Amino acid sequence: MAGKSVGMPTGVELFRNSLRIRFTWHGRRCCETLPYPTTQKGIKAASQLRDQVVGLIKLGLLDDAKYAELFPWSGGAVGGGHRFNDYAQLWLDSREITPGTYQNYKSCLNLYWMPHLALTRIDLITTTALRRILSGTEWTSPGVKRNAIVRISTILKAAVADGLIEKNPAEPLELPRRARKEIDPFTLEEANRIIEKLYETAHWPSRIYAALFEFLFFTGLRISEALALRWESVDIDKRQVHVCRTVALGKVVERTKTGNDRFVLLNERALHALQFAKEYAERRKNGVGKVKETPFVFPPSKNREHVRETSNVHHQWRPTLRDLGIRYRPPYNCRHTYATICLMSGMNPAFISQQLGHSVQMLLSTYARWINSCSDWSELEKLNIGIKSVSAEGATS
């Protein structure tokens, strides 16, 4: 049982190695544990906060919103209501999202919002309280801050739709500008050298990664999509694959990153990769020893059904680039390479965006430099045509 701590200011006490303040509001005794250190500086801050609260009560200025602003970690202003941690967990569990997206939300909430809002009633969260949390956090980058704001705003927007709150307190928050990622694809010559080198590996089981990267370079699939590709989704006669699964956190999930499946048409290089993968599967099946059969097109070189982590492909990728003297770029850049080669070949942006599985607008904004470069020299050539015509006119006059 806690009483008044010896030597403490009025209304301030030590409780379970934490500082706590007490005051009376609306005829009810209130008690709030503070996230202050049990030092002289922390005790002074606790006393000042209590004096502020008592002053607001005397003036009749302490209401639910102000209480939530002063004690954003508390749900003690008024009984009842949904606490933020309970609603956020309920919202997350009700969503049909990949394990990766689920973990992304969970990590972001636990790192930035739960320490301050976990026990706060969701209807007492204010824009001011959110701004205070944002200003008091050391952000590693504008992108991380943007992601944190988007995550909590999405949850509070759902709370508005569920009728728990009237408006979204995160809506007025300014989002940091999205940093434009520098696209750094490989050239076609570099892609061919990488693929050729991988097929030359002396360890035959590792050649499946050569087929994987050839497929990635010439289809634009995400690595997680290619690793989850099953033979039942391959139609050689129609020269297409049905992209409807992805590998996330070691598991195959029956949805893509965007939630939309798509059919990707196959060129000769992609078909070559599939042909090698089929021969590889037969040789694996008929090889010495017990080898686990797998329905996946690009299984790991070891006896498992599918590659569980996209990071596994780096073990083949990094040494190959080093041996070839090619500047390192991550395997995801195979996708960028496919997109830029298609654009520089003059293909229709609408077709390319369908192949990649995102909008035409995203394609145009992400690869604008390559779209322009496709026709830059032909546009510049028009100046020469103009000069020739002017010279001809001058000659005839």
C-alpha cells in the first residue's frame, strides 16, 4: 500500500520504482503513474505537472480532451470506451494482409505509438497529443516518420468508420515528402553476363538460381513472387504464368503484395528459364537419395520444398557480381532492369505496367527518365531536319 513518500512534494509519491501523482477531479480521486525517472529532476517535473493539473481543475478547464493530452498513456479519465491497444489489435487481426504487412504494422505501432497510447481511450486521442509524440521522437529518416503517421492514421480512420470516434485526429498531421528512390538497373549486357556466369557454376544443384535470375530479369516478377510460383500456375502453350502467390516470412501466402493477381506473358528468355527448371526438377526427382518432391518451379538447391526467405538468393548473387567485376546492386534490381529494357524497346507503358503488377501512373513516375530517353535522340533529330529544310530554302532563294 502506497502512502506519502518521505521528502516528496505534495501529491507526488514513489510507487513500484516509478513516480505517481494524485489529485481529485469531479469528486473522484485520480492517480497517474508517470514515465519520469525517479531522480530529483523527475520528481520536480512530476510536481510541476501536478500543479498544472490542480490549477486547471480550479479554473474548470480540465476536460476529457485536456486529460488525454496531459496523460496520453492513460485510460483513466472516464471509465468505458475502447483503449487504443485493444482496438489496434482487433483491427490488425481482422485484416486480410500478408504476414509481412502484419509484422510491419505491429513493429511500427510497438516502436512509436504503443509506449504513449496503449492504454489511452481511442476517443481521447487528440491531434495535439499525436504532435507531441512526433516531436519527441528521434526519427531515423523522413520515410520512417511518414510510415508511422500513415499506420496510425489508417487505424484511426477505421475507428471513424466503426463509429467509435467522430473524426480522425491524425488527419491534420503533415506527411514528410516521400523520398524518391534512385532507380539503378543493370544493362542488358550485364544481365546476360550474370546469367551466363550462374549457369556455369560447377555445383549443379545451384544452377537453379541461374534459371531463377534469368526468369526475374526477363519477366519483372518480384523475387517473392517467383519463389512462390508453382507449376500449376505455368501455361507453356499460352506462354504465360499466373502470379497469385508470394513468399512472406518463410511462408507461401495466397496473395500478391498488392492483393491483385495477374497474368504475365513470357518471352523466349523466360521460357528458356522454365525449360531448365523443368529439366532440373526431373533430374532432382531421379537423383541419388531421397529428394523431396516439390510443386514449386524454383526450389532451393537443398532438400526443401521452397525457398523460405528472399535473402537466401543473395548467397548466389553477391559472389557472382564480385567475380564479374560488376558494380553491386541488389537482386530486386532485376525487376527494374526488365522495366527499363521494355521501355527503351518502345513497348506500350500500359502493357509493361500490367506485366509488373502496378498502375501506369506508378510506372510513369518511377521510370520517367527511361521513358524520356527512349525518344530523346529521335526528338533531337527533328532539329537537324529543320536545319536542312532551312538551308535548302536558302539555297533556292
